[in-house]
Amino acid sequence: MLTSLSWICWIFPKSVLAQQLGSGLSGLGIGAIGFDWSTISSYLGSPLASPWFATANVAVGFFFVMYVVTPISYWFNIFQAKNFPIFSDDLFTSSGQIYNISSIIDSNFHLDIVAYEREGPLHLSTFFAMTYGVGFAALSATVMHVLLFHGREIWEQSKSSFNEKKMDIHTKLMSKYRQVPEWWFWCILAANIALTIFACEYYKEQLQLPWWGVILACVIAIFFTLPIGIITAITNQAPGLNIITEYIIGYIYPGYPVANMCFKVYGYISMSQAITFLQDFKLGHYMKIPPRTMFMAQVVGTLIAGFVYLGTAWWLMETIPGICDTSFDTVWTCPGDHVFYDASVIWGLIGPRKIFGDQGTYGAANWFFLGGAIAPLLVWLATKAFPSQEWIKLVNMPVLIAACSMMPPATAVNYTTWIIVGFLSGFVVYRYRPGLWQRYNYVLSGALDAGLAFMGVLLYMCLGLENISIDWWGNDLDGCPYASCPTAKGIVVEGCLVVS
């Protein structure tokens, strides 16, 4: 119950419209709030660790997409929006039923064109389709923003790094330690690329990705690490590459869902992990940790984590029946993996041309690329026209546009609660007790994250493994059963009211 207190649904228990508006998990989340730290920090990270201006950018972007663009698109029935839920990560037929993906897959796990034409085109919920359009805009906005606002800085820093003339105080203090030789990094890079190509070629039938796909994914990851790293360093919010990697390989190599996901992992996740490693090195640089010690900690930690993740996933899949299958009565719904699977169907199995291209329903979403490129240009021109207005420089279009990039699997209540806590910590508390807040802010954030992880493991070990639970009304996560219902006339969905 603490996950999402959707009180509007309690007042209107039979109203589809009210529950669409008030549900924190399946609707727009108006008034919904959560008191569970996992609700607040699961997707966007701790709000205590983000600067206030970044929180404000996220808030503006979220409110615009969630409460302006999405309702307009839904209630004007754009792309037959009323045939489907207003917020859902499921895939639908034109009649509002869940799409039977298994019926359009052949024995080799490729798209059966005849079966797909018989089943009909695939449809997305209003918000799910909107997040893809916003993802297109966020990517072009990131590149344009970095070129306009940081292009000169990148060029100057690049020249100084080659000349090695400028050294700040941190670099001078760190110079007494032995540095990590660059050839260590090059060897790890070459070895990993070689092993990845070998795996894709040796297990070609299973992984589906050819060797050139690995090279292309690496090029994309390397190209975008710098611009996304700059945005992350300034705002603590990292725009993702997941959509563009899926888009590129989906057009080049359609009909291969596993290949699409492998390409996404090698392109997007590699860049994301690179940003994480850079954050570690930055922390070590400021804390004066010897570079070689940092390097070994990262290498050993990565090796251990790889085996732990694989072993844990294997164990969960072997021991929990129906894990990640939402048709089962289970708490193991795996929202992140569910969206990952949906992406493999949209971009890999069916392909972007049949959904976002000339053969698809959502081709208009490609205009978001142009809109994303223009938005930072307008802000840059505003800073030149009104140089005395310092607040204009705090408008960060990549963060603002990509505010909803984690939705789904994140829901409205994750954002509304994150924004509330971020504003309280960044404005009210900081304004009246700045010294105390500066001293204990990050300690508090780390304590809440660690406490959440510890209690999660403890509860599972003590109660979950023994199937001990309490059956009471407080177990209802949202209390909004009609929030996922369509509102078009004549659409019949089990458990929903039929509009006549």
C-alpha cells in the first residue's frame, strides 16, 4: 500500500476516468504518492543526489509529457488511443486485446510474415508510443546541446590534455601515484570485443547477431559516451541510447529479436557502464585513491558481479514458477524485463519499418528527432539574446525532454514522489539549514539506499522463502482496477466496463 497511495481511486471506485487520472501505477498519477524509498529511488536514483536545477528540468519535462501531451493524444483518440489503456507497457491488437506474440514467430524464432498480416498490426498504449517519440527527441537534443554549449570546452580540453600543461590541484596531488597504463585499457577493450565476436559467431543460431553488428555497436557506444557523459556529470541524469540502438539494428537487420537485444546491450549498456566507471574514477580522483587500486577494484568487482548476476538469474528462473509472467498470480512481475522483451518484439521481431516507418502506424513519431534538435538551439539563442537572465542557462533540454525516459517500467508515482522529495531537499531544507544539509545530504541518501537493500534481503530470507505473508486489504498496491481499461465504444476487455 505504501508503494502508491492513489486516493482518487478510493473516492471513485467505479469510474474509469477517475482511475485513469489518479492511479499511480496504471494511470497519470494525479495526487498519488508513495512512502516506500524503493518507489522514490528505484528508477531515477536518489533525489538527494541530483542538483536542484536538474530536478526542476525533470519535473517540467514529466508534467508536460504526462499531463499535457499524453491526455491530449488520448482524448483526441490519436492512433486509436482509446482502444487501449492510457498507460501500459503491453502490446495490443487493434481490438484492444493483448497481442499473441507466439502466433507470429516461426520455428527459427523469426517473424512469420503471413501470420503477422493475419494477426494485424501491433499497437502501443498512448504513453508507451509517446515515450519512444520523446526518446528520439532526447537523442538529437543531447548531441545538439553538447555541440552548442560545450563544443568549445571540449576542443580546449582536448588540446590541453595532449599538451599536458594545465593541472588542477586534484591532478597535482594524484600525480604522486603510479598511473594506470593506457595499454591496460586497450588490452581489455580488444579482448572483450574479440570474445564478443567469437560468442556471436560460435552461437550464431542463438544470438543471431553477426560480427559486423558487434563492431557497429561498439562504434555507437564510443561516439555517444562523451556527450552523454557531459550531461551526466552536470545533471546526474543520463539520457539513454536504448532506442537509437534498437532503431538502427532494427532497420538494418529486421526480424531478428535476439540480435536486436544483443546489439542494444553492446551499444547502450556498454556506454552506460562506461559512464558508471567514469563516475567511480571521478570519485577516486577527488578522494585521492590510487588509480591502480581503483582499476583493480573495478576489474575484480566486474568479474564477481558477472558471475553473481548470472547465478542469481539462473537460480530464480529455476526455483520460481511463472517468474516475470504477468498472467501468473506472482509478485515477480519483472517490469524492467517486461519492457526489454517488448522492445525485442517492436524493434527486433517486427522491426521499426512496420511500426515507425512507411509501413507502420506511428511514423509521425520520427518528427520528434527534428524537434529535439531544434529545442537546444532555441535555448542557446535565448542565452545570447538575454545574457543577464542566468536562469535560462539552467534549462537543460536533454534532461527536460528525456525526463520520462524511464517510463515504463517506471510509473507516475515514481516520478511524482521523486520530484516532491527532490524539491523539498533542494529548496526548503537547503534554504533554511544549508550547512547541516550539505554535511549530511549524501550520507542520508546512502543510508536510505543501503537500508532499503538490507531490509529487502532480510524480509525475503526470513519471510519470502518460507511463504509467510499477511492477507489483508493493505496488500493492494494501487486499488485502481479500472485504470487499465480502454474507453472506446464496443471494446471488450476482461474485467473492464464496456462503453456503449
